[in-house]
Amino acid sequence: MRTNFDFTPYRRSTVGFDRLFNLLEAGAREDDGYPLFDIVKLGDDSFRITLAIAGFRPDDIEIVAQQNQLTVTGKRADDADKGEYLHRGIASRSFERRFQLADFIEVGAASFEHGLLSIELRRVVPEAMKPRRIEIGGGAPDGRQIGEAKEKASEVA
């Protein structure tokens, strides 16, 4: 049973949350589940996505990382000259699978082995965003503002 949720009232009363609502709506859409995939957390800041794409060659697959989205596309080359199939059970249809990535997630190496495509991901937080410890200095405050303190320091130097 599928239920649709309308985010329109929330869109009217919020500012700057468009991306969040788009993600929620995209997640609510049904997909056909092809190809199957796993997402594994390898450590605090490393992950792996593995897609089951038997029947494809590495040349048939394209991986594109753009902003906060990873897109994996597969298009199999025509194999009309390989004989007449009596039964075709291995899926060979084209696909496009999209993954929304959180901020600071970078796509690393990709490998293809035994019909499984593995894509390594890691979280790289910029130094400016990491918490830092602020040392407390001794002595009484001199009453100057930060800008004044910088100017005074440059005059002394």
C-alpha cells in the first residue's frame, strides 16, 4: 500500500528547505529495484556501495559523481551475434541508479569483480568545519575588541 504525502503546505511556510523536500519526495517514489545493491559502513567515515550487475562489462558502466549525487548508469552493448537464446534469465536491460550523498562525502575508487561493482566512499570534513579547542589565556582582559587587537599587534610588528 502506497500513500502519497503532500509537502506543499510545508513548502509555503519554510525557506531554504527545498532540497530536503525534494529528497523526501524522491525517496517516496517507487523504483523497480534494479539493480540490487548493498550499502556497507566500513568505519566511522568510510562506506561501500556494491551493485549486482551480472552480465555487464566495465566498459558498459558509467559512474558520475556530481555535487551531492552519485549516478551509476549501465547500458549493455548489443550482442545479437552471440547466438539464439532459448531462455534469458540474466537481466540485461539498461539502468540508472542514483544515490544522494551527504555533505562532505567523496567518491573514491571503483572496482568490478565477479559481476559486482563496488564504489568506495569516505567522509572528508574540511579543517575549518572540524571542532577545535580554544586555549584560555591568563591575565585580565584589556577591553579591546578583536579588530583593535589585530591592529595593535600589526603596529608592534
